Amino acid sequence: MADQNSPFSQEALPVNQSGRLSDEQAQRWGRIAKGRRQSAHGLALPFAAIGALLLVAHGPAAKAVARTNAGLAFLAIAAVLLVGPPLEPVNADVREGRLESAEGAIAKRTTRLKGRGPSSYYYSIIVGGRRLRAHGRASFDAAPDAGYVRAYFFPRSRRVVNLEQLPDPPIPTGSGAAQDIFQNFAHALISLDRTAIAEASAHMAALKHVVEGPPPDATASASDRAHVSRLQSDDLYGTWTNPMLTISFMKSGIATLTPAFGGARRDGHWSVDRNGRLSTDMSGTMEPIEASRDGDRLTIVFEGQRVAFTRSH
């Protein structure tokens, strides 16, 4: 969500936390509100023209009352379109500039709008069971699919202005912790309770983050990265674990990979070459794989998937 192309601004969070729009947000939403007013005004002109034509048109006397009523109705619609936009929820919200917030597990939902064409959708961002509205597809896509967030939104239109990513829930490290998370997720799906599904999805996302470990530091210097990634055999001896897997490197050159639940243990050979690269034949052939150690954290890339372990003993 910190992406420079994201509609959500991390720099604006301190201001949003006080219930206000930042200057940049006020300008952006001011342009949005102005566009909505201009669209309404543009739509009012044809209604006014049709109403005026009906009032001055000549025709059968028997239909004069119907023409007059229709003309007045079109003029009334035009008047509403001209006068109403400032009172429309988004315009009223932008004029007031006040934000509310809600926090909890996030879920996203797309609803097709009937009678609006094949590409018209209502994009909902549901936070802690409260249904809010994303401002278009870009805001919907920028919101995370799972996790805990705090949403800042307009009180009338419930349009989401900003999202703050909250820390993942703590993941138990004991035996069977991952299995419990999977079982809770399955039970939530069966229950069809959207709030329960969002909560369970947040725990699944947290488990994934723990297993993947933190992403590589893009700002680290080349020498720092080389120091972290260069391995020695003495660095690996022992057992490394995460909530899903345990891997043991023995001095005999045998490595074992044991799932926390389900699946069979995999055995193979391992070594560290002169360039500090880990090699293993767990995939069938002895070949180097991407691996790095940083203190008591070991990160190995299995078939393109980053998996992080912490030293057990």
C-alpha cells in the first residue's frame, strides 16, 4: 500500500488519525467532487431542454395536460441535478473534510450493478464486518486481500480514503499451530460467516508471512548482501524450524525435511561449495539452491518460494 502509484497515502496517516484529510487528499477529493458536480450539471441540460420543449410544444388539446405535466417533471429533474450535487454524500463529505475510522480483518467483495452495463461494479472493502466503498477499481486492488487494517473513510458516503496496515496477529510456534490455523480457516469457510472468514484469512496471511520471512532489504549494500548470503557448513549444522517445516543438517552430509503435519519426511544430501552456496539433492539431483543466513534466521528458496527458518538447536 506504500506504492507511489497507490491511491492510499502512508504519509497522510498522521493527519488521518486525527480525523482529517491531508492537504493533498483534500485537493484530490476536491477534484473528484467537482467532477461529480459537473457530470450532474451536464446531465441537467438535456432534461431542461426536453422540459422546455414539452411546455411550448403544440399538439392535440386532449394531450395538453399530459405534455405540461411531463414538461414540469423534466424541469424538476433538471433542477434537482443542478441544485442537488452539493448535498450529494461525496460532495458533502469533501466539503466537511471529516474522517471516521474502523479497524479489523479485511475482506473484499465485487458486486455487479444491474442495469449499468457489463463492466459496472460496486467495489466493497469490508473492515471488521463494516461494509465500506472503494473509490473505483484502483482503490479496491490496492487494498490487501487479507490481514488486519485500519480504514479511514467519509461518514456519509462511506468511501475509503486511506488504509493503514496493522501488524499481523501473533502466530503460535508450538506443535500443531499451523494445523490449527488451517482447520479454523476451513471451519470459517463452512460457516459462511464473512467476518469469521476474514479473521481466519488474516491468520492464514500471517502464517504465510512467518513462513516466507521478511523480504530482502533492497537498500542493503552489495557487501552486506554478500556477507548475509555467503554460507559455511558450520553455520548450518543443527535443526531449523518454522510453523510448517523443520529442516535438519547433519555433519554426515544428510539433510532431512519434515512437514509439521501431513506429508512424508524427505531425506537428501547437502553440502556448501567453495563459493558459499548450499547444494542439495532433495529435488532429485545435486544442485545449488538460493539460500542465505542472517544470525539465527535461515532463508532457503524452494522452487521459487522463499521459506524462512529459525534455529531450533
